[in-house]
Amino acid sequence: MDERDRIIEAARELFAKYGFKKTTMDEIAGKSRKGKSTLYYYFKSKEEILKAIVDIEAEELKSKLELALKESNSPQQKLKNYIITRMKAMKALSNLYVAFKDEYLEMYDFINQVRKDYDDYEIGVFENILKNGINEGIFDVKDVYLTAYVMAMATKGIEYKFATSNDWEIEKNVETLVNILFNGIAER
């Protein structure tokens, strides 16, 4: 691990524990066992360190999600595995989750860009799952983009509760969400 990576890892731990706003460059320097001048050699600001962390965590998240999709055969299973993996990964990647939900961070353009890129990525994943299901004769979807968008928003809706609770049953709740998405709520 090089010096830059040590700084990132120290900041990652501190941001996860105390939050971005409360963590200082002095604390990052102390945790990484580097002088502040070394921090500023690699990063112009605390915000730049956060950007590096969020970029790393976003790639980690996408890698986990791609693996979950590859391990699934049916469109239904892809959707279920995607959502479960997403929830568990977001909880584990606390800095990314904080960046996604913390309104204070909206003042940083890179956070808004990460959020937008991830929203676009997620909607694209849902679109692909839906298109595969349509091609296989499993789904009957009139507006693929709108349905994918709604699915992404529904997933975000249950994200906060899961990320902030230790006893929330993710599989049960995702099963309910997937059941509603596939079968609706109307009596047949």
C-alpha cells in the first residue's frame, strides 16, 4: 500500500466513524501517520480525499452488483439478487452511502455527479433486466424506461431503513418488493 492509499484508507475509516463534516485534515494525518504536508501533496483538500474514496467505493459497488447479476439466470432472480446485493453493499460502503444521502454534500459538484452517474447506471441495469424478461416472454412492460426508473426509486425508498437498522430483514423486504413489481397488488 502506497502513501496515497494509506491516506485514503485512514480518511475512509474516519469519515465512516465521524462523518465527513466532523473529520479534520489533522485527524486524517494522524490516523495515516503522515504529516499534513504529505496529505496536501496528494490531495488539495478534504473534499478531494472524499472524492477519491467515493470513486473507489462506487467501483466496488458496481463490481459486486455485476457479479450478482452474472450469478443469476432468470430476470426475476437477477432483480432480486441485484437489490439484495445493493442493499448489503451500500451498508458496507458507508462513505458512499453517506455521499448519496447527505444533503450537506450536495454543494460538491462531484457528489451530484456520482449520484447522477449511479442513478443512470441503476436505471440501465433495471432496463436490461426488463428487456431480457420481455424477450423471454416473462414480463409485459409498456414503457421500459419509466418502469426501470420507478424500480430504481422504489429500491432507494427501502435503502435508508436497511442502512440504518441492524435487525431489518432484507431478504423478506426485497421479496415483498419483487413480488409487488412482478405481480402488482390487484386481486386476480
